[in-house]
Amino acid sequence: MPPKAEKQQPMSVVEIASSDDEVEIGPPPGMQRKTTPSSSQSRRQHPRKKQKLQQNSSSEVIAAPVPAYQSLDCRSFWKAGGYDVGPVASKAPAQGQLEHARVHPKFLHSNATSHKWAFGAIAELLDNAVDEVHNGATFVKVDKIDIMKDNSPALLFQDDGGGMDPDGIRKCMSLGYSSKKSKTTIGQYGNGFKTSTMRLGADVLVFSCATRAGKATQSIGLLSYTFLRKTGQDDVIVPMIDFDISDSRAEPILYGSQDDWSSNLETIVEWSPFASKEELMQQFEDIGRHGTKIIIYNLWLNDEGIYELSFDDDEEDIRLRDEANHGQTKLHKKTAELRSHISYCIRYSLRAYASILYLRKFTNFSIVLRGKPVQHFNLVDDLKYSKTVSYKPQVGTIKEVTVETTVGFIKEAPALSISGFNVYHKNRLIRPFWKVTGDAAVKGNGVVGVLEANFIEPAHDKQDFERSSLYIRLEARLKQMVMDYWKHHCHLLGILPPGVKTLDIQKQGAVKTRKQLPANQHNIDLPTNEEEMNLDQLIIRNNRQLGSTGQSDSPVEESIIGLEAGSDSGVLSEGGLGSMPIDQICEENIQLFMRCEEYAKKETELKQTVEELEKELEQAKRKCAQLASHLETKRKQKILQQQSGKVA
């Protein structure tokens, strides 16, 4: 059966232009792409055919032949863009047409440098899969696969979302185009796919299945920096092929001639990890009727010539090679504890980073990393003494915005000096552990917060926010939150609240009391400013004079004693001769509080132990009853045997 042909359709090569209105892609059916005869004919020729052509003029340079499936000479990402560009042929536009700006392949690399961090690029691809939840996506799979051609690793992303039809995959491969206008979707700039894939590897192959208006299609696209570099292209060209599978048989969809389609297929096979069309088609088998598979290969190396991503340190994780641990076998205990915390693990562990990447847990969607689902981690559940603070930013809109921020101490405080805010935007983590206080500041250590700031816009790499006036005011407000929380809660960690000074009654003189107490009572005087003390008023009980019977001679009397503002502080002994500084009172009170917590914890543990012992006791009783019943049965059988023996 001959392949299906779409009338008046151009070839499937995408030339990425610099703006939406200049993108030369295969248009939807019924639209004709206008090209000059010379440019159209030259573009449609396969790169290898181009290489066989002779140099026509001094102004036109033809690339030298290169072997198939080569990697770049420089595999380090930060150095891959440093090469000289040869002379470019200048062609006059056809009559009646305007010139358009070309995008040189070097732009793919320079554009990808917006991702300073490889995990930030991976997060972009995860976002694309998450945005497919409204199209029915239930998972995104991230894994490592092996390339058979050169035995190298590749990165795999696969989801079961709605997929992309031929028009959709061309928009995906174009710069600056985004169809995501929803308030809930994360992507919005139309640049994430290109920057993220090129940041992780030199080449990417996309497989996508979709059904639109009753027509089921399969599409393959190749964005290859290696192909563009090795063939000497001066414009970004993306070979693509499409199939119509509506009749359960893959039939090529032609947008030009059969030669154009075959040329695209030949280019994809030559520069992809697969050796034939059959191997390419096998990649659709586990996608199903809808979904997308992305394979990133020729992964970048670091300056030492080692893969930037590590797949061997943990079989269930993908890690960045941690230079801080390089050559260190033994670490100090406190350093080891710090590096085991989630705030440090997200720097090198993709599993840790993915666990906090989204604020709210998905109900019917999971991230599967190397065959194992990522467990969602909510930092709020890991805080102690947490509280919620409301913040109303002035966004200049009619609708008032209220941001709820949860603040608390990390459970390891004060042992670990970790602080900062996890700031999300549309459920996506933008700034993890944003430290708004000074690095050398003691105040605020251990204070961590979580908030969702949808009123400010993230940067293009989604690892920071745009530096706007709203951002500056938010930073100032978060700093104030830290200081206020620290001031009112630091005593819970055994730290003296700010503003409390040591007052020695022996140096200040006698204590002024509000009323005369009996000789058997103590007088404790404390400042009445709760904001400075953050301690409950102390209840003073009279001393119990116990007799030989162990009972008190008089009932317990309680009185709350306070001083007028500006008076001295101290505790008098029964004879009125001793004194105790207020910081010592605070310290003892904090120690008692912490001991109470320890006892409460021990009590809970003891209750659990008692419950377990009671269960074991019940089991033992049941076993004992069973054994007793068994012994009784045996005894009766023995008696019957003896009686039957006597009768015989």
C-alpha cells in the first residue's frame, strides 16, 4: 500500500528560527510553506549528499565528510560551545520575500547554559510530564539505558500523557513557542525542552504517540548538536518523520516527496543510537496509544573526563558527582550529619531533589526513578514547634493575595545550623532553603519555612525568582519572620532569648516585693515583658513541712509573684541571705522543660513496650492453654491405654 500523502505539505525538516513568527516548520494540513527553489532544494538534500557536492563558489563552504554517529571532540558541556565558526554562505531572498534571522547551532549550547545545575534541567523535563496530568498522565519514568552502538549511557524520560501529534512535536522543537496558558501549568516560556535536553547531553531523540480528532499518529524528532556540528550546518535543522497508525499499520505521512521523507529517516537512523528503522519503531511498543519518550544521549562529561551524572553510586538513584566528598573517606560526625540532611542531599541526589520538588503530593501521579517510585517529602511534617504566619503582599491587583507561611525548627535543631525557606511557585520548588539571614548570623539557626509564592515570577531556569520589587519585599518579610520566630521560640531549644540580661541581686540590692510573705515561702521576681522572656509566669508554692507520717502540716498555697517594671530580679532563700541570677532561672527552667519532653517521650516508649509485652503475654497464655489442653489429652489417653491393658 503506498504511503499516505498530505497535499501541499512541505518536508518534515524543522528550521528553528529566532521568534514565533519566523519559525519554519511543517504547517498543519492545507497550508503551503513558501520557500525559494534554491533554498528548498538545498535543504531537502541529505547531509551526506551535500558533502559530496563540490564548492560552487568562493563564498560557499561545503562541510567535509565525516563518519556516522560520531561524538563531539569536546564532551565537556562548558567547553562544547568554544569552536570557531567558518564563513557562511549569504543568499539573497527571493523576490517578494523578507529576510529572516537564522539560528546558528552554537545558540543551542549558549541557550542551554541558562541551566547552571544539571538537576535543574531534569526538573524542566519532569515539569513537562506533570503538566500532562490534565491529559491523563499517571507517571513519568526516569531511567538510564545503554546505547548499543558505543556502549555508552543515555538518559530516558517517558510519560503516559496525551503525547504530541505532528504539529505538536514541531512546536515542541521550536524556540519560544508555548501552548501552556493555564494558571496551573508550570511551563510558560516554550524554551524548557531545548535548554534542558541540550544541558544534559549533546543529542536528544523524541518519540511521541497521540490521537487527535480520531487520527492516531506516531512522530520521531531528532535534535542533535553533534549532527549540526559534524555536518557543518549554519542553521538549526531538526529531522522529523511521522506515521499514521489509525488503521493499526504505520504508514508514512508525507509533507513533500517520498525522497524528503526517506532523507529525514536516513538522517535520524545515522545520527541516532538505533541502527535501523525497525529499531526505531520498536521504541513505540512500550508507549502505547499515547505518551512521549525522550532519549538523551552523548551525555556531557565533567572537566576530569567523567560523566557528569553518576549511575553507579546508587542503583536506585541518579547522582551528581559530589566534588566535596572527593577523596574524603572519614568525616567528622557533625559534618556527616549535616550531609545526610535533605538540604544537602538535594545537591547531589536526584531522588532527594525529586522528593521535595513539588509541594503537594499527587493523588494519581508518580515519579518513577530507576524503577522505584519517589516518596514525596513534605518539609512541614518534619518541623517542630511550627506555626503559620500570614503575609499579604501588595501586588497591585484588585484581588487581595494572602500567602500562608509555615515556620518552625528542624527536628535536628540546634545541633545542625540549617535554616532557610523552601519557596514554591505553582506547586514547583524554585528556591530550596533560601537563607534570608546573614551566613554568620546565629539568630535564626534551625528556623525553616515553607511557602508558595505565586505572586512573583520565576526566572527562565526556574531556579530563582526575577529580581522585582515584590521579590525584595518578600525577602524583607521572610527575614522579619525568622527574627520574630527566633525571639519567641529560641528558649525551647535551650537558648537564652534576646534582650534578657543577667541581674545579680547581691550587686543590685534588696528585692522589692509586692506583699509580705510568710517565712516559709520564696519570693521570685521576674520581668513582666513576655516578648523579652517568652517564659510562663512561675508559680511559687510554699514549702511543705513534712512530718514523720509524710503528710504536710499545712495546705499548699500558690501565689504568682511579679515585680514592677524596672525592679531588680532574683530569688531569695528562706533566710533571705542567698540570691540567684535570672539567667540561671531561665537555664534551669529550660532544662526542666527539656527533661519533661524526654520523660514524655520515654513514657510513650514505655507505653508501647507495655502494649507489646501485653500482646506477648496474651500469646504466651494462649500457648500455655494449648499446651495444657494437649497435656490433658495425652494424660487421658495414657489412662485409657492403661485401663484397656488391665482389661485385656
